[in-house]
Amino acid sequence: MSADGSADPLSHRERRPPAGRAEAGERLGSPRGCRRVTHGPVTVDVRDERAGASAAPDCGTPTVLDLDRWGRLAAVAAHTEGVRRPAEMGLTFVDEPDMAELAGAWLDSPHPTDVLAFPVDGSRRRAGRRNDGGLLPLLIGDVVVCPSVAARQAGEVGRPLVAELALLVVHGVLHLLGHDHAGRIESRRMDRRTRALLALHDRV
């Protein structure tokens, strides 16, 4: 997020809720649309928390979302990045008031941002270990995306909304797996991984 409070697509932040994924989910209420999508060992619970939300295919506006598509993208991105044991993550789409509330709690900002990532236990080292059996799935964490903020950003740079959403979903997943952009080197590495994953999987 930039200094004036506007959303910056290259400055997404990650925060770890003190009690993990459950409390973060409770803050967002009951889902108006939900899907459970699996690719390889990764299962993604996708929820649309927005008022008047629909699970219909994308039509170029932030009012309808193809939840299966975005769940597949998140799962494929995590699998491609090395998740080899059974793992679960959440992907939630919210309105600006809900995102502003989360941004206030975790970014100390009153302004809604585009994406937040809440890692729980998604280190790449642990995620890369195959399950020997009898273990619970690894809980990677949650990604929260605000489509209306994404739509504004897409318009500002002349990018289709679906491309902006894909960027945010992949970027959020990378945060869950331990990537960051706190420094110049880390930022460049994360940007390269984001764009490489988009080139491979933005049409999954």
C-alpha cells in the first residue's frame, strides 16, 4: 500500500493472525458462495463473502466470480511451488468494508488493500515433505482478495480484471509459502516467481 493509502499491487503484506486461520475466517462471516477445489495434494476452500455475490463465471466486472477457476489457480500455484504433502488453504473474496477492517487490524491502515495473506504453517520446507501417512493435512493459511480494489487497479494500468485477480491470487499464495518482498533481492525473486506462475497457470 502506498503512502497516500491507495492500493499498490507490488506492496502486498502478509500477517499472521494470533490464533490462526479460524479467527480470521470468523471475522469474515458466513460465505455467500463457496467451493472446495483440489489439485494434487492441495485443497482450497474458496469463499465469496461479498454482498450479492455470485459463483457464475467471470464477466469482466467484480460482481461475479468463477470460484472454481480461482481455487484451481491457487492449488496449482501451491503445488508448482513444491507442496507435496496433503495441504489445505483458504481463498476468500470480500467487499471493501471487510477488507478495510482487516487492513485496519493487520496493516494499521483504514484503507482497503487488494490482497492479504495469513500464513499458518506453510513453510516451503515442511510443505515439500511427502506425507508418511496418518498425519493431518498441512494448514497453509488464508488469502483474502478484494475484487473491487483489483478492478480499480486493473483499470489504472489497462489490464483485464481476470489478469489482476490472477496476479493477486498467485501473489498471496507465494506469501503463504514464505516468499516476501521486504528487501530488493526478495522483492525481485518474488516478482519473478509470480510472473512465472502466471505464465504457466493463468488459464487453469
